[in-house]
Amino acid sequence: VVAPLKAANGDHQPKKLPKGIVLGKDGKPCRSCTSFAAWAAMTKENARQNNPAGSNKTLATDMSQPSNPPSDCPPDVEALGRGTWTLLHSIAASYPESPSMSQQSDLLSFVKLFSKLYPCWVCAEDFRTYIGREVPKVESRDDFGKWLCGAHNDVNRKLGKPEFDCSRWQERWRTGWKD
Ligand code: FAD
């Protein structure tokens, strides 16, 4: 997870906080801004500090610790991101090829509101910066799909993930892959 180690109010986190943990606006660790791995490491470290005597018998627990969040737990930054990208690209896939002015206005409003409400505040902050730099293109399905693909690639680059070939966004999210 590449996320700045700072709190929502702009303060830097105290050095004691475990790596990868991002604070929310309430000053507490922000679950939807943090990966499950970092969250689990923090929980484990807290338990160790609260019960140093029990730290020798954690091996069995360690081995049984899942590497992914259980499906019925609140989402971490990755599960939230995957679900959100699925929704956003699917909105692009179902957007009209020739949208009316009202549909264009709705989509633009949605993107702007989304960028204010996204639960991972560090992600939302960077997304708002992206929108300021690259104005959302809502004139057609392909315009929006390609713009969104570019926005997703911007996050991919930040996280060190491979970039997606935006000429194939419809195959991935609308038509299925060509043979
Ligand atoms: P995802 O990146 O979630 O992608 C899901 C699928 O989309 C991929 O499997 C691939 O098939 C397809 N895909 C990949 N790239 C593209 C593309 N460019 N266009 C079309 N389809 C594509 N996480 C952080 O740790 N820090 C952040 O700052 C951060 N910011 C985010 C901002 C937003 C707006 C969103 C929605 C998510 C953000 N995330 C952030 C989450 C992050 O982008 C990933 O969702 C998460 O790391 C899980 O990644 P993944 O490898 O499962 O695939």
C-alpha cells in the first residue's frame, strides 16, 4: 500500500504507528485506508504489548492467520478499491454512446461527489487532484471509459502495479475478451 503516513488533518503520524497504518479524521486508524496485512500486524503488535507473557505461544495463531480479510469483515483499502473499480468501470460500460446533456451532467456530478465521499480519504484526496488535472470526459461511453482507465492507471503507477492498455477497456468491462 502506498499511502502517505499522515492523519486526515494533515499532521504526520507519530513514529510509533506501525508501517502502512493511515489515521482517519477521528485520529484513529482508518480501516478503509489501510491494507489487511498492515491492520493484522498492528492488531498482533497491540496484543503482544498488552499480553507480553502470552507472546511465546502465538505460533499456532500466526500460522492460522488468514492472509486475506474474511469476506464478512469491513473492507480494507484493497477490497474496497477492487469493488469500487468494478462499479466505476461498469458504470462506464453501461453509459450511452451518445449521452444527453443531462446524462453528461449527472455523470460529472457523480464523479465529483464520489471524489468527496470515497471512504479512503488519502485515495479520495489524490483522486480529487487527478480530476483537477485531468477533467473527466463524459461526452461518450468510450471517452469516459478511457478517461476512467487513465485515472485507474494513475493509481496503478502510484502503487507500482502494471498499467492497463486503455484501448482494451471495453473488452475487460463490457464485451469480454476477443479471441
Ligand atoms: P485493482 O486495481 O482493484 O483493479 C481491478 C481490476 O481492474 C484488475 O484486476 C484489472 O483487470 C482491471 N484494471 C486494472 N487497471 C485498469 C485500468 N487502468 N483500466 C481498466 N481496468 C483496469 N489503494 C492504495 O493503497 N492507495 C491509494 O491511494 C488508492 N487510491 C485509490 C483511488 C481510487 C479512486 C480507487 C477506486 C481505489 C484506490 N486504491 C488505492 C485501491 C487500489 O486502486 C486497488 O483497487 C487495490 O490495491 C486492489 O488492487 P488489485 O490489484 O486487486 O486490482
